[in-house]
Amino acid sequence: MDIPLEDFKKRYPRWVEESLPEFQEGKTKKYLEKYPFMVYEDVPWTPFQGKAGEKKLALITTGGLYLRDRQPPFEIQSIHGDPSYREIPRTVRPEELAIAHGHYDQSLAEKDLNCIFPLWRLIELQIEGVIADLANTHYSFTYVNNIVPLMEVFIPQVIAKLKAEGVDALFLVPV
């Protein structure tokens, strides 16, 4: 699928210039109303085939999770957001995670991380035999407005890592 980034690259700097004052004032709704969203006519959906009990799954969230004391938090003070990702090991404990995301109320997630990162529910499903296996590494992103580095650099990196680990399907949790 061809992703039309050239048009976005032209519109994005103008949006930043127009929206920066509203971003700095915390007027999220106001500046996002003008965001240069990309619209796709053809989405490359791949239907799930086979049985979950025979597949290896990985988890991706946009909840802004990172390993407390071991990874830097995401950059949330910039209008551009942070296109990078954090690798979250399967063996992580909830108390080892922290959240860096400026665009949602984190109170429910802080009470139960499963609402934005259901790793422990997936582990239970694996134990019950509902899914065959879970990846050793899962991924977290935060909000990002400048999607160019996300699409050109970071998404290809994550895809390569998922393929290298033999992941068959992704469980995506957009926040």
C-alpha cells in the first residue's frame, strides 16, 4: 500500500504553525480539529486465518507505557508528539511500568493496566490454551502528530522485530 506522505509533509508544517499557540494553551480539541489527517481509500486488512490456539500473538498499545527506571519516558511536551516506541518484555510486572501520554485520562489505566495493555489477560489465555504463544517482546507508542518518522522509521523497525520473533497476529490497543 502506497502511503501518501508527500501531501502530509506539505500540510503538516502549516498545521504546526497555526496550532502551536492552542497546543501551548492546552486547547487539544481546538488544535486537533485542524489536524491534517490522512484518509486512505484502501486499507490493507488481512483477515485472521487459522485458530488462535495455533498462533503467536504480540501486543501493541498507544497508551504511552515505558519501563520505569529503565527507559526514558516518551516526549509529551512537544506538539509533534513522540514517534518512537518502547519494548515491553513479556515478563514485565505492572509496577515496573509508567505512563507518558498527554492526551487521555490515565486514572483507569493506573488502577488496571490491562485496560490499555492487556498482557496479563493474554498470559491467562495462553495458560488456558486459547492462544498458542505470546511474543517475548511487546510494544508501546504514545501520541504522535508528526507521522513521517513514525511511518518511515519506527513502524518498519517494529514490523521487522515482530517478523523476526515469528509473530502471527497483533492485538492492537489504540488509546
